Amino acid sequence: MLSIVKKLREELNLSQSKFAKVAGFNSIQQVSNLENMRQNVGLGLINKMVNNLNQNGHEAQLIVKVRINGKSIRLKI
């Protein structure tokens, strides 16, 4: 399973160093830990990442799809 952080970074075609800066991470090590799943990615962290990407000129949206009793609910956050 590929990390969501790695997927986003590769989609933006950024190095770990540049991605750390534009996504609001404290260090390249944090990006590496997230990409290699040594650190968990929670909804709060994804939301922070999306907000920082937007502030740095990358159009990003967080949409959550929840499935309950066979019915899908999409939420824009």
C-alpha cells in the first residue's frame, strides 16, 4: 500500500524537501516517516497538509467519502 503522502508528493512532482516546505511539515524526516508508514497519517494531518498546499499555490481539496449501510456520503472539509 502506497502512502497518501507519497502519492501526493509524486503527483506534485516534488522532492521530499520541497514537499515538506509547501505542505507544512517540520522536517524531511517527518515526510520520510509518513511515506514509509513509520508514522500514522490522520485526518487532522491531511487537513493541515491540504490547507498548506493551498496557501502555497497548489489547488487542493479534502473530500471524505463515508459509507454507511451501503450508502455513500461525501463531505468536503
